[in-house]
Amino acid sequence: MIPGNFFGSQRSITVGDFKLVGRQLFEGHEGLKSLYEVSCDETDYLVDQASRLSGVLGARMLVADFGGCTINLIKSESLKK
């Protein structure tokens, strides 16, 4: 997936395929990190740690300006009530 491919994610959301949306987020982050080299160690660490959690469907850096923050897509049943 091309980093920031909004239309691919929009289609996945429209049909309710959130596992695919999650994969698109991870792939988008990898592209920002490897292709565009606009990530940093800290956001890479956050995305890597999120990928290790069973309740996380996807994660990626948000705001590609050599840092920023991450957005994470998590399963609702993983939230503490």
C-alpha cells in the first residue's frame, strides 16, 4: 500500500473490513519509514510495540514530519470498561 492511500482504507472501512484497515495502517507506516524516510526511532518503537499487542489491528505514524504521533486501531473488546 502506498503510504497515505486514503481511498484504499476508505473502501476497507466502508465494507467493514477492519483487519484489512489495520494491515493498511501497518503497511503505510512501513512505507513512511522505509520509502520516504520520514519516521523516527520513537514512532517506529511505538508502532512496533503496538504490533505485538493482541488487541491492536493496526498502527502507523501520523503527521509525517520526522516525528509526530501514532494512530492505533484497536478491537473494542480490548478496551477496559
